[in-house]
Amino acid sequence: MELERANRLKADMPETLYALGKAASLDGDVVTAEKAWTKVVELEKTTSLAAQAHFGLAGLYRKQGKTAQAQHEMQEFQKLQSTIGPPRSE
């Protein structure tokens, strides 16, 4: 996948990691999506991109039946939304 290659060439770019997580999620690759979005949250902390990553993680966990983790990620998403405003359109 091109996004994985881009991440290897220039590691830890939050935008690339977010896109990688989104693409992996759409492909059903839960492990890669979780890893990418978790790294985005770690790098970005309080940005709109971190909020989007929390939202993505909430969806992943919900699909896996990990209710507590899904709720935690939604709470983090909502907390960030209240401080930074609505997410940017893609």
C-alpha cells in the first residue's frame, strides 16, 4: 500500500498516519488502523486530527465489541470537539 510506503519514507507524519488508518479500516485491517490512529493521537494530542483519530478508534472498537474502549475514545473525541470546534471536511 502506498500509504505504508510513504510512512516508511517519512515516519510519523500525522496526516499520513491518519490516512493510513482510514484506508486500513476500510480494508478491514483492524491492526494497522488501530496502530496508525493510536500513533496520531500520541503525536497530535489536542488537534482536530487527533479528534478524528479518536473517532476512528471508537468505530473500530465498537465493531469489535470492545464497548468500554469505544466509549473511552468517543469521550476523548467529544472532549476535543468541545475545545477545538467541528472537524475539518475531507
